[in-house]
Amino acid sequence: MSSLAEKIDLLFKTFKHPDGGEYTYQEVEEGTGKAITGAYVWKLRSGRAKNPSYKVLKVLTDFFKVPVSFLFEEEVSQEYLHYLKLAAQLREAGV
């Protein structure tokens, strides 16, 4: 996995809404204080937007509570993915 769209998709699939489903684009927009629109998040996730600013990426990763460096890694290791998933599980458990 190396594309920005794949990494953003992984954030949605890994860090779930408290109800157990994926966050909607509208929820991300609202959760970022409208610093990024739901439509733009969809474009990023689908690969239609190719060159977002650092500020946009930072806002998005802050929403999912992951380091922005996750999106800049050339390749994401399985170990790193494991820790991201573990962090998501701990968050869901209220730890």
C-alpha cells in the first residue's frame, strides 16, 4: 500500500465511528470544524484529488488521531498497520 488514497481509505476502515461503522464524509467535515469538506475528503479517498496541502493532511490525520507521518511513509509496514489497528481497538474500548 503506497498511494495516498489507499492510506486514507485505511484510516476510514481502521478507525471506526463509535457505532462501529465508518465515519461519513460529513462527520469528518464537522469533526474538523469544516477545515476540510466532506466532498474533498471523498476526492482524497477515491484518488481524484492528488496534491493536497500539508494543512489538509494534518487536519485529516488529527481527526483520526494518527501522526501525519503515516501519510508520508513510502510504504507502510505490516507492523505499523498492526499498531494502528491496536490503537483503534484501545480507543474503541475507552482505554
